[in-house]
Amino acid sequence: MSLKNIAAVSILCATFALPAWAEEQQVASGETAAASAPAEAAEEAAPDMHFKYQSGDVLLPNKVATLHLGEKYRYLDAAETDRLLVAWGNESDTSTQGSIIPASVDPMGETGWAVILTYEDNGHIDDSDAKDIDYKEMLADMKAETEEHNKARREANYPTVHLVDWAEQPHYDAASKTLYWAKELDFEGSEVHTLNYDVRVLGREDVLSMNAVASMDQLAQIRSDMRPLIQVAEFNQGFRYAEFNEKTDRLAEYGLGALIAGGVAAKLGLFAKIAPFFKFIVMGLVALGAGAFKLFGRKKDTAA
């Protein structure tokens, strides 16, 4: 079985840049394929996937937020996103809030990707620590935590993952209550580094997570398409950050820093692109901090 690489994202994933699978086709009659055209006889093209896109203003399934997509983005609901994830080689997962795909991007194409949407309702996050976070120190702590978890991964025969650097240092937009950052990851066995780009939109008692994963050489493209997402998602009336009531609403047990580092209560999505012709979406714990990531299954390319 050979693997035809495509890029994705995430959200979650990540980032995600993900592969499509193509199967080698045996000659049923037993005849030998012509030497002049072995590729045509040996490999079957990736399946033709047709997705049901939505555009304009889209109310998310949980009803707490609306996407204002305009002409630049398209939306896939949870069921269609599940089809996409499975097509990329993941296990089925219908728990997302769907996905966003730039209108100019073919998610099944060679450089296709998507932004996976998830939702966390762990309480209102106090953003008062935004100006006090030392991101250089945070990165060092995250690297140390990652290496600690790699010890367990080696024992469990899973590939290790290393946090290389910020691909984009965290930024918090206080006006829109939006946090965004990007990480450069190195997965064992990969010939290219992985980009994990994250956007978090804070609500009254919850966080909307947008996660995209691609290869590092797509950073400029992903950054260009992810930045406008800060304005795309809007919490609906009754769910907005400013409507928090300290007398009745829940307060999260972590702050902005934990959203980035992966606090115990902050469950972040990770979709991991490994390399052309080789893909894992890693199972097990890949914690860049104290918390656990929600992970999606794995598939290996098998030699024909």
C-alpha cells in the first residue's frame, strides 16, 4: 500500500496537514503490466470526495457561536468533518463542531488543509494574566514536559515528539478575546517539521478552539488564512465573554497560560502531520504541559 500525501488541518489539529491513502491494484487476470506504464497498473487514485459545504453565517451545532464566513471560507458540519478525517486516515470522530476550509483550498489536494473546531466548557477564563506571561520561560517548561512524556512514549513503542520552538509566539487580542499562537514540532520518523497553529476564542464560560496542522513550509499560507479567523467566530448573545456573571457562572481553574501550555483542565486538539509518504496521528499522551491532548488514531504506510 502506498501513501499519497496531502496537507490538512488542522484544528486539531492538529496542526491539520494530513495524507490521503491510495491502494496498489493487482492485475486480476494475472497478466503482467506493461513495462512502459507500471504506475498506471500499480496504483489506484485517491477516492473522489465530494463534501457538502456551507457558506455565509453558520450557527455551530452547540448554538453558542456563529461563524461569519464571508466569501473566503467554507464550513463542513460535524458529519462531513468526520468523513474528511476518515478520508485522511483517522478514526471516526463526530464530536467536533465541524471545520472551516478556505474557499481556495481543496482539502483532498496535495496542499489541502482544514481548521478543526472543538469546544471546551470548563468555565470562564480570567485573562488578567495576559500581560504577565513569560513566553520564553513557558516554552522552556513545555519542552521539558514534552521530553518527560517521551520517556513513556518510548516504553510504549510510540514515536517521540519534540517541541522545537514557537512558529509564532502567542498573542492575545483583548478586544476580541482571542488568543493565537503556533508551535513547531518534530515527530520521530518525519523528514519535515510539523506546524501546529492554534486560535482560541474566549466566551462566557467556554472556549472555541480552532486548530490547524500543516508542514512548516506552509507557515506563511496558514498564517495568512488563520489570522482572519479571529474575526470569523462570534459568540452569540448570552454566551459572550463580557456577559460573565461572577455570582452565577463558573470560573475556570486555569488562565490563558494553561490554554497554551496545556493545563490539566485545558484539553487541546492535536493533529500531526508526519512526512510525505508517512503519517501518524499519534495515539497516547502528547502533553506539551501538564494536560492531555485529545488524539485521533493512527495509520502507517505499508510496503507493497
